[in-house]
Amino acid sequence: MDILSFRPALSPFVKWAGGKRQLLPAIARRMPGQFRDYYEPFVGGGAVFMNFQPHSCHISDLNRALINAYLQIRDDPWQVMTVLTKLDTTLTGAGAAFYYEARERYNKKLQGAQYDVEAASLFIFLNKHCFNGLYRVNAKGSFNVPYNGSVRPSYDTANLEALSRFLKGVTIGCMDFEEAVLRAISGDFIFFDSPYAPLSASSFEKYTKDGFPMADHLRLARLFRTLSDRGCLLMLTNHDTPFVRELYQGFSIESLPVKRLINRDAAHRTGREVLITNY
């Protein structure tokens, strides 16, 4: 499938840890020129699928709040923007106190599993005005990132309008990554951007709290090989570590320098990641 036909440019509506905007040139260079359906089981901020806008596209993620935002933007972007405008206007006048009030409202939505337009708008608003755009919840499942002091607008009208139009032709799901690619067949292209393995294998306990422990990395590597045998075209990103290289031994591995702008420790804001492909 040709992914280069002209469509309006799209940008992620949220900042997401591990976002792929800085790697887009390398990803473009390594993507197959032709494929059938496109799958992205860890969509996050969506920089990759938004940049290339494949014609037959399936995106998913386990984060219900994130997927709700995609669905609400697809179905009613004007209502999302109306709520966001009210939030932005109030923030300009009230400052930090309103941010924390909005955060409390959002957490009540999460606790009640109320995934609606307001929840999506609060999700976007908090992402734009929290420290480093970091989406983090505590052990109770409550969003707890502090205010970053910004009063900049939470959205771009033209971008959300164009994204809404594009999403109307996209299959959007909230499910485990294995379930997300069950229907993938030979000739389909799958881009995997899972939560990264820790830089040190001894750090896996810490990562378990984020919901993607070593067992899931092993499961993903097995799935990668299964899909490769099926004839799917595969690309995967991760930290460049011995553990990751061992998991994907035998496949093509390209190491790339990256900036990790979300890291609080300046000493760890540069590093290397890998692009792994089976073709």
C-alpha cells in the first residue's frame, strides 16, 4: 500500500513518553515501500501513524484514557475543543489552583470509569500543563503529575479537525498487544513501540509497576518471531541493550542516537535506541 499519497499533515495531540517524532526520518528510511494493512498495538501519542497516514490502519493501546481521547476526537472534536477552551480560559485566570482542581476531577472520572468527552478533554489539558507531559498514575490509579506553570493553549484547531477526519477511517481498540494483531496476515506491516526495557536488566522490578515486566518483553519477542514466520513485515523500537539484542538475535538491528527529553536527570537525556526489522 502506498503511504505517500498527499494528506494534510497531522501531529500528536499529546506529548507521550517514548514518542517517536525524533526517529521519524529513520523510521521512514526503514519502512517497507508497500504493504497491506498497518497495525500499531502500542499507539501512545501516535506520531508514526499520524506522520505516514496509511490507508488501512489499526491502532490500539491498553491505556483506556488515551484510547478514549482518540475516540472522542474522532466522534466529536468540536465538543472536545469546546471543553478544552473553557479549561484553558479558567487556567489563565486561576493558575495552579485550577490545574489541581482539574486533576482531581479527572481522577474521579478514572475511579468511576467515566470515559466521556470531559474525561478526554481533561486528559489532554492535564498532559499539556503537567510536568514534562508525563502521564503517570500512582498505585491507586490516580494521575499525580504536578503543574508545569504553562498557560499555553491545549490544542490546535486545524490539527484536531484533520485528525478527526482521518480517524474516521481508522480501527481503534483498547486491548493487549497480542490480541491487537490477531488478524494480521502476510504482507501486513506492524510497528511495535512497547514500553521500553530498562537500561539495566536488574531494574525490571521497577518497571513491573508500569505494567510491562520482563515476562511481557519475552512474550513480545515470541510474538515478533511468530508474526515474522507468518509473513508480516515488522519494525520494533527499544533501548539498545544486550538484553534487547539477545531477544531479537537474527533480525536486522540498527542503533540510533536519541535525546530523552522527559528524563529528569540531565546525564541520562542522551542515549541509543534500536530499530529492529525482519526484512
